Amino acid sequence: MKSKMADISIIVPVYKAEAYIERCAQSLFEQSLDNMEYIFVNDCTPDKSIDILQQVMAQYPHRMPQIKIINHTTNKGIATVRNTGLMYATGRYIGWVDGDDWVENAMFENLYAVAEKHNSDIVWSDYYLNDVDFEIRQSQYCEENTMAYVKSLLVGTVHGGLCFSIVKKEIYGKHHIRFPDGQNVMEDKLVMIKLVYFSKQINYVPEAYYHYIKNNANSITAKWHAVQSINEEAKTNLLAIFDFLNHTDWKPALQEYIKYAKLIFKKGLLNTLDIASFQLWKALFAEANNDVLSCPNMTLRQKILGWSISHEWWFVAKIWIRIKKK
């Protein structure tokens, strides 16, 4: 690595990624940006991910001085992994790539060029959602305004994942921003909202570079709606988001969007076909239910079903279940 500070440090959590890590690492080592730092955090993975990673590293000898592998002795979860990566990162900007995803070769050169041009605190872009048999570009367009971006994060029109962006490292340090140890779902959205709040200049690149792999069964997000403990971790981080925003000068402007965020959080319950899930929807964040018809990023069906359930028109829910089960 050049003696000067790296332009970007890329932090890669590694856990049960042996089917994906080769492509991930290749896409990183083939980046067109030269002055990079790579930090792979091994969260005590039980498979051959690290062996495969080391084999790939050997194919890129010019990148070897830029690579760090940090090994946890016990599995600590993604939030702590991210904190470990930040401890070792020395680059001017921080980027994130999950071990089961991959990126286009020009991603970080292009994002960094925009950051340099505008002295950006955050630069973000579109991404691709990949499954076995499809690839869909996901627009992350939002006005280049910090409050507008936070509103979009709250209602989910912007994803909130850190992997589609680079962030100036000094924002993390100056404001003591770290991930909530042990809370491993929506930890990235909580941190991103804090980063955006403390930023002054943010910029959007209308290109897609990041390939988010949807079909990894080992991903924690694949288990979100099926495992109660994971749901509770997500809820804890959502409440932490509300607590943070309610202690800022943005509180008056964001109250409506906080209600929308509660509705977005639980809207998956409206996609089920059982009354128990609908009852849970009604009870969870019930104070937001009256806003369901005006909520962005919900389908008309979800709005009508949610409004009916909130008014205990259970016959509508039963008719819907009967229609869908035919």
C-alpha cells in the first residue's frame, strides 16, 4: 500500500460465506481504485470461507499489503463485527461489502471521485438485487438533502444499508458513532441515520454498482420474519432510531415520518394469511394505525387491509384470506 492514508477502507464481515467469498473478494481486489484498504473480519466462521479468501488473495499479490484479516475467537454477530472493522480502518472513507455480495469494478473509484469533487461526507448510489434467476436494479434516488434522506430511510424508499455508500471516517469518530453490540438487525439503518444527521454534504450517484444477493439462506435478513428473537433485535434498533431523532432539532419535522416508520416496520405482517398475524399488526405500534392510508411505500392492498384491521373489520381480513387461499 502507498504510505499515505488509503482513500477508502472496505470492511467485509465474513461468516458462512464460502459459496460467495471468492466472487466477493475478486470483485474487491479488481477495483479500479488503487489506494484502498481491505479489512476482512472473520466472525469465527465454521466453514472454509477464510481458506478460500486466502487462495484468492494469493492471486493478487499487489493487493496483499493492503489486506488485513481480523479473527474473532467467538461468534459475536454482525454489529460487533462492524465495530471491529472500524477499529482497524485507517482510510479517509469507509465502505462496506458483505461477504456474500459483490461489486462492479469501478464502484469505489467512481464514488470516491464524487466525494473528492464535492468534499462529500456521504456518497451513495443505486444497487442490484440478485437472486438465482433475476437481477433487478433498485433506485436509491433521493434529494441531496440530509433531512430528505432521513425521511426516505424512515419510510424505506431508500434502503438504508451501508453497502451502497462511502462515508467519511471522521464522521464516525467525531460523533462517537458505533453499532449496538448484540443487536444485529437494522443496526446499519440506525448508524446510517446518525451519520446522515451529522453530515453536511451528501451526494447521489445515479448508477448501480453493488450486487446484493437475496438467495443466501444463511443471511440473518432471510430469517427476519420467521424468528422472534431477530424481530426483537430489529425492534430494539428501530426504537433506538426514534430515541435518537427525538433528541435532535429535527424532532418536530419528523414526527409524521416516525409514525410511517412504525407502519413500514410491521407491514410484512399484512402479507400473511392468518388472523393471528393481523392481530399482531393491530397491536404493534397501534398509535400509528390511523396514518396507514397516507403511509408511503405501502401498497393499496396493504393500506386497505391495515385500515380494516385497525377498525376491527375482521370480515375484510377473512374474505382476503379466503380469496388468497383459493
